[in-house]
Amino acid sequence: MSFSQSLIPEFDHEMKTSRTLLERIPEDKLAWKPHEKSMTLGRLAGHIAELPGFVVSIIQLDELDFAPKEGGPPRKPTVAESRQHVLEVFDAKAAAARPVIASASDEHLAKVWKLSSGGKTIFAMPRAQAVRAMFMNHVVHHRGQLSVYLRLLDVPVPSIYGPSADEGKF
């Protein structure tokens, strides 16, 4: 079984779980953040929604440079304007990502991919490793943050990898 084929069931599970959390964001709290150094709820939800698009960049591009080219438009992070907005962004990005993952060959995923900022390399690693570290682990990390935001806002947290205090079921 290829790496991409082994990743698809995990992708499907993580996207379903991520969507369940995004469905619960309280629209009246999008500007809320638990600490002055934290992202707002709207930005965190937007980041989770945009992350499936990141895996497309990892697989389809040789490099992603976060800093805009001189004269180019600045990168505009996604910030949830509403629950519906963030779900639409997430659904579109996840739907676009799945076939890109599924069609990637092991040979292609073994090629080095580079993340940079303003031409300075942040890291370079095989695409398969970048898919795991910079997409799958990344979305799980931020989803964990979102579950804490929801808990602090007294929004029921769904079961993720096991029962939650709010939902004692899988």
C-alpha cells in the first residue's frame, strides 16, 4: 500500500473530527481569545479551516514562501466571519486536498519540499514527512487548542480520540 493510500483513512477521520469542532464555534465569540498572546477564536477556526489547503501546496509545489514577493499581494490569513463561512472554507479545502493526497505517488512524496520566508529556508524535508508534520500534526495541534477554547467558553467538547467530559461516547 502506498503512503498516500494509507493516509486517506486518517485524513478522513481527522477532517471529520475537525469539522465537528468547527461546527461548534460560537459566532458571538469570534473576537474572543483566552490570553493576549493567543489567536482570536475566529483566527484559530480560520487557520484550521485553511490547513487542508496547505497539504495541496506541499504535494503540488516544490516550495512555499510565506513572505510575499516584492510587489506581490500580502498573504491574507483566513479569519472566520461566521460559522458558515469557516465551514465553507474548510469543506472546500478538504474536498480539494483529498484527491491530491490520493493521487500522490510514493516517488513524488519522497522528493524534498521546502518552506521558506522571504527566501530564507525554514526547513526542507521529503514531502511525505512534511505532509505528516506540517499538515496532519499541525491540524491536530490547532484542533487541540480549539477544544480548549470551547471548554473555556463552556461549549460542549465532542469526542475526539475518546470520550470527552461532555460526550461520554465515541
